Amino acid sequence: MKKRTLSVLLAAVMAAGTLAACSGGSSAPAEKPAEEAAAEETVEEAAPEESAEGAVLNIYCWNDEFKRRMRDHYPGYEDVDATHGKIGDVEVVFNITPNDNNAYQNNLDETLLKQADAADDEKIDIFLIEADYALKYVSTDFAIPVKDLGITDADLADQYKYTQDVVTDSDGNLKALSWQGCPGLMIYSREAAKEVFGTDEPAEIQTKFSDWDAFVASAKVLKDAGYQVVSSVNDTYRVYSNNVTTPWVVDGKINLDENIKKWVDDSKALVDAGYAGTNELWLADWTKGFYPEGKVFAYFGPAWLIDFCMAADTEGSIANAGGWAATEGPQAFNWGGTWICGAAGTDNPTLIADIMRQLTCNEEIMTEIVKQDNDFVNNKPAMEAMAKDETYSDAVLGGQNALPLFCAGADKISMDTVTKYDQACTEEFQKAMKNYFEGKESFEDAYEAFCKAVIVKHPDLTY
Amino acid sequence: MGKAKRGKVVSYNKWGYIFLIPFVTVYLVFQLIPLVSTVYNSFFENYRAGLTQVGPNFIGLKNYATLFTNGDLLIYTKNTVIMWIMGFVPQILMSLLLGAWFSDPSMRLKFQRFFKTVIYLPNLIMASAFAMLFFALFADSGPINSILIGAGILSAPFRFMSNIWSVRGLVAFMNFIMWFGNTTILLMAGMMGIDPNLYEAAQVDGATANQIFFRITLPLLRPILLYVMITSMIGGLQMFDVPQVLTNGTGDPVRSSMTLIMYLNKHLYSKNFGLGGALSVLLFIVTGIFSLIVFRINTRSE
């Protein structure tokens, strides 16, 4: 009997533990409403002391791409260590939180919400954002309009218009600037092209992938030769999703655009025919095609994918051997991009303005970025000049100058349909559709699961 | 008068209370207060939309209504229970067997300490690291598939992560590997507490090993067995890290390996303390009910 009582007691304590463990931060006091916090900051910001600016510049970002741009291209920047640098007397601190599981945004959000109470040297001065969630930040007062930093329309005249439209709030304030444009291309393996189609000439390959019907026809040829046309159907997602006519969310309701539905139908056909897999992006099964053994014909992506993600530094990869080539593919599209935001409450407005001017408006520096890093920069005259420059070539693309193709793509980009929900919608849609592609459930069920998953992330939506 | 009496009888009561202070403080701060505040929070609409805080607004039982009308709750409860049972049944059988062998003096197993350490070792690995490892091993282009194809057993890679039962099986298998050592040690402790005279008496009476096990060991082991079952079930209902990491947070295919805590975790993306709280309270109730059922079944014959 005693033992029995003991076991009940133990069980009860454990059960209580369940609940306690789950409650997590629920006892934390409610956060200050965003508007209130922002209002305080606007007051502070009204009188920036130009003469005595802060000694520390805090930059929030998710990888070292921006740090490398600063190190290599910002005049007067000295590198100290992996997360620190110096500009004159100002110490530059990079707070790098990887994107995985939304960690970057979680960290950024918590810090931004505390921004008003933080000491001057602890405040965020610059934070970086991506296209998929840019509006989440741009539509708040946490980002300073670049006009208030002293950047004029004349400074911005050479930038691609779409890079500004995406980050303009509903009152017409431009809140962030980007040094890159992200028109995407179809990046295919030269070796596979020679083996299957007898040529690796971009113009010739383009005729075989000029629209989606041609794409499917070529996919069949590739399959017969043992290649997958793309590693995963998620590769083509951006090509479709960037050519939509309606946004993901209309009046608080989740909306399925026809072109996204077309992606679903086309992809289902590709998967059923065995032309492509259903792997999630970035995982090992997806990246295997970066190597010849992966037997993947093409990836879809912008300049940053080619030089930053395709394992160009790894011995034995296709990129390392310069084995890729680029062509326009079935449709022009755009993927991603990084924008620089000045954080409200910063004590370094002049320095931020200068960094923005140098990295996103200075044609000379931007040309340098293209030459050194093969990025596609956000400067129309610079890109058009480089596109004609015969001395320029990209080693990863086997010496091809793909810039004319990128430039043509950049002119066609429209990002009128972005919403602040895009990131959640994109991620959840790809996850949910995987089940449909693999034949585990019907499209309707998968779509419902997608809607539910988005609503868990954004309880303010309905479907 | 009173003074004189106190002087004679030395009271140690106060020490009892003093020694209880650390536990009670920790319990209050880290368990009871969060527990009460979770229940309290579950009656509020309280989440963050982007960077804007919504609520907290009192909405009564609406969070509970949302959870029930959504329809996913039952599916996730079912998944959790299935995966727990799949892992628990082999675990308890294996542990009983090993426990009986280890505690049986007539077997005289050699290197007992070594084996006890080895079977406990998997528990020392972080569950998430373990799941990462399995994720890499069983990937479509992973080593297990390479071996199976190389050995001629399969002609094409088996997509472990795209099959409901292989994913659930892997989760159950990992939980089994991680916890059978722990259970063995608990059961062994229970078995060694049984009076050896009983075994000897049974042997003298001519009982077989099976009879001894089922007629003596098992009945006398019941309190420990009950404890093992209930703690394992509570742990099972809280299953999170292994399926979360193995399926990259999706619980796929078709959310068939999505557990209740994974679902709860999803609500934290939007800092949705209202719905999250309601889910926790439900989980608490479900755990309580299951514990009672297990308890009843095991003590019925007494």
C-alpha cells in the first residue's frame, strides 16, 4: 500500500512537471505594444547629435555575407576578428544569428522591442532583412526612412526600381536599401548538357527550355539519360511564385494564386514521371547535385546562389571545376535579396547613411563587387557596362559572362505582390505540397494543412 | 509550565520544515507558479502578429474551442500515443529480460558492469544529436541506403522519411534505444529488492524459471513496474526532440509523426501564449487521465 501511494505521488509530481515545462515563457509580462515603443524612439531620433556619434555600430545579420562586403569594399573598414571590425574610432560589432528555425528574426524582434530601453552602445544600428519578410519590418517604425538619414533621390537614381518598391511602406517611405539585385537564371551542368544534348552553349540549351512544355520534354530526355532535370520541384517554385498576379494574403484571407496552382500541377507531373525529387531546399539530398555524382541537370537561382551556395570552394564540386553555365530558362524570376535597414534609435545615423551610400549607390564600389564576388549589384549603369565588358567572366560558370542574361531578367522583375506573410506561406506551402507530390494525400487535404500551418504562425489570418 | 514542558521534549519538527525549504521554493518558482499562470494564460488572446503584440484580451474558453474545432488535436494525440507504444512495448520486454538475467544469481553473468554501462550509454547522447545522426543515416542518399543497395537487397533507395511507418518506426526505435538501459536499471533495482528466500523456496518446490518469473518476480515487481510505466508514458506524451529533429519540424509524411509538443512548439512561433497555454492544460489533463487508467489497470487485482 505504501509503495502504491509512493508511485501515485511520483506520477503526480511528474505530471505537474509536464505542465510546468510546457508553459515556457508564458508568465513573462506582456510586451510593450510596438507603437508605444516606436513613439518613444521617434522623439529620441528627432535630435540626433551629429557631432558625437556612438562608439559602437551594432549590425544584426544571419551570415557573414554582409561582413565580407564591408571588409572588402567599404573604405576605411578594418577587420578585427570574425564578428568585429573598426571604422575609424567606431567599433563595428556583427551579431550573427543563423536563419534556421527563424532564430534570426526571433532574436532581432526581441532586441528591437527592447531597443527603446537599451543603452546607446547596445542599440541595434543596422539590421538586414530579406525579401520574404521585408514588409514585416518595413511597415513598422523600427526602420528609419532612408530620406531621414539624408539619402536623396539623386543618390538612388541608378538602383533597380523594384528593389525600392519592395521596401517602401504604405506611406511611401523608402525604409531600406540593397546592394544586390536578384534576377534568377537556370544554372545547368555543362557536362550533362554535352552528354545529353550534345552542346553546352547557353543559347542552344535555352531553346530546349524556352517554356514549361519544352522544359518537360527536355526533362524526359534527361531522365532517359539518367539525370534529374532539377534536384527538387521546390527549385522551380520561385520561378512560378515570382510570376503571380495576386498576393498570398488578400484582406486577411489566405489566397492561392493561379500560377502557384500551376506550379503544383506541373510539379506533380514532374514527380509522377520521376523527372524530379521532392527534397526540401538546403538539405543534403538537395545539395547532392552540386557534385557530378548527384546527376542533377539544373538549379534555378540568382547570382548569390551561384557564388555563395553551390560549394564553389569544395574540391570536386561542379562549381569548383567551373562546370556550370547559365541561361534564362522558361520564365524570368527573382529570388531573395538582402536589404540594409537603419534601426530607429540608432546613435550612428551619419555612419549608416555613409555605409548605405557606399555599398548601394557608389558605382565604383559596386563594380568592384561584381568583379571580385560575381554578385549582381543594384546599380543599373554599372551592370549594363559590365554586361558589355568582355574581360569579365565568372569562373564558376566556366568563363561565361552571364550578366547580359541577368540584366535582361532584372528589367522584368516585379514584386508588387509581396506581403509580410510570404515567408511563412512559402515555407509551409512547400512542406505541405511535398505530401501531395509524393501521393500521400490529396491536394485539398494538403492545402488545408498548409492553411492551418500558416495560421498557427500568423493567428491574425483566416482561410 | 509550558516552558518546562518544551524543555523536556526535544522537537525536531522545525528541521523538517527547514530542510523542505529548498524544495518548496524551487517547486513554487519553477513549477507551481508557471503551472497556475499557464492555466490563467489559456483564457486570453495573446500573440504577436509580426512585431505587433495582440492582447492579452480575455476570451474565456475560446482557445479551447479553437483547438477542438480545428480537428488536428486528436490526430496528434493519436500519433504521440502510437509512437510511445511502439517504443515502449519492446523497451519493457527487453528491460524485463535483461533485468531478470542481470539479477539472477544462478546465471553468474560476466562483465555485468560493462554491459550495464553500455546499455545505459545511448541515454547520454543528446536526443537531438541522436536524431540528427539517424536523419543522416536514413536519408535517401544516406549510408543505410547505400549499404542496402550495395548488398543487393534493394534496387532503388528506400525513402525512409517518406513512409509513415518507417518514420514512426525510427522514432520509436530511437526512443527504445535511448531508454531501455534506464528502464533495465530501474527494474533490476526492483528485482534485487525481492527476498531471495522466495526464489529458493520456489526452486525447492520445483518451479520452472518461467513460473518463478511470472508468479514471483512480476507480481512483486508491480510497484516499480507501475512507476516505470507511468513515468515512461508521461515522457512519451511529451515526446518532442526526436521526431522534431528527424522530420525537420514537419512531422511528415502527412503529419503522421507530429506529436502534441511539436504542435505546441509551433504556436510559439507567433508567441501565441493563449493557444499554447490551452494546449498545455489539455495535455496536463490527458496525462492525468492516462496515468489514472494505467494505475487502475495495474492495481485492479489488489
